[in-house]
Amino acid sequence: MEKVRNKNFVDLTKNVCNFICSRILDLISVVLICFLILVLMGRATEVVARVGGIELDSLKYRGATLYWEAGNPMHNEKLEVFYTVIDSLTDNARKEYSLDENSIKFYYFTDKAWEYFTSDIDVEILAYQAGGEVFLGPESVNSDQIDSNNELAVTLIHEYVHAVQSSHQDYISYYARDVGWQGNEKPEEDENFYKVLSDYSLENPLEDMAETYGYSYLCGNNLEDLSEVRLQYINEFWSVPREEYCRDFH
Ligand SMILES: [Zn+2]
């Protein structure tokens, strides 16, 4: 009798286990199907918790994550520029400086959110970088300049280079020394030092490198005006010749 009771107990336990297991499997299937539906509908963006009362959506593309205010995505034309630059930084930059090794979060904000995020900064800025995060203001993405796609590409490379500087401090130190900076001071008698692509390069070593790399990404910019040392650094940053990595956007 005792034995029969035991057998019933074992059967009951087995049934309960089977029931629970099959419910768990059902639940997993439902979650997978929902996820698949969202992916197929192109809505696989991840909604991030509110930042300063601002709800963000995001997408991942290679080593980059792009965040934007829910309801205010980047225009498709600008998104294409973003993808192209990300491809270049992933496929054509030397491995240690590539996006594969330096993943970055990009934030694109429209006016209100930009005001919130830059309220502590005194000067008016178009974009900035902090560690592995790059913040793009409305003007840097939607400028009304004729060349605005090219400007966006330069800004993306510029801010990315700042992020690389923050994780490769030897790299920027060597660059500054080799280019001719004396700390943050400019040498007085060194003609080569002043051969740059933009005046803002002469602000300090960090901006020198970011501007030089940014503007040299555009095929249309002639690099003959650049000092030999800067040119060498650019050539070493990319793993392919300039004809292959440079781009033009219209
Ligand atoms: Zn800068």
C-alpha cells in the first residue's frame, strides 16, 4: 500500500514538473515570437530609461549606438552619412583606433534636449565628446549650409578622434610633440607647424588632431597644405590609402 502511495506521489510530482516546464517553454516561445515580430516590423530599437525627463530611442550599428529623443529621429539622408562614417571607422581605420576597439555612444538631440545637456557649458557648441560618448546638437546634424552632409561627416570623425584621444593618451602626446606643440603653446618660428587645414587646429593639440583627421576625410580637401608630420599621422591612422578611405557627400 505504502509503495502504491509513493508511486502516486512520484507521478504527481512528474506531472507538476511537466506542467511547469511546458508553461515555461510556452512563455519563451511567446517572448521569441514577439521579439521576431518587432524585428520584422523594423521596431527593434531599444527604449532607454528617461534621461533628464527625455525619453530616448536607440539603434545599434556595428560598434556604434545612436540615441535620439523618442519621436525625433535623425533624417534618413543624415543617417546614411552616419552609417558611411561608421563603416569607414570600422573597416578602414587601423585596428587599435578602429570602432571595433573603441565602441562609441552617439546622442543626437534637437533644441530642447540640447539646451538641457549643454546648460553647464558657457560657449555655444555644435557637438562635444565625453569619454566614449559623443553628443551631436541640432546644428551639427541639420545645418542649413550647402555642404551640410560633408560638415556632419567631418564632425563625426572629429568627435570620434577626441574619444580615441581619451582612451589612447600616449597617441595624442606623441602627435602633439611630433607636430611641434610646446605643451599647449605654439612655436614661434616653425613654418611647418602652421600648415593646417583649419584655423581651429591651432587652438590646442587635441583640436589640432581632431580637425586634421576630420577635414582630411573629405576627398575634396587638398592635403598639400598640410605639414608632412600631420600627413604621416593621418596615413598611419587609416589602414588603407586615402583614395580608399576618403569620402564625399552631396
Ligand atoms: Zn574638438
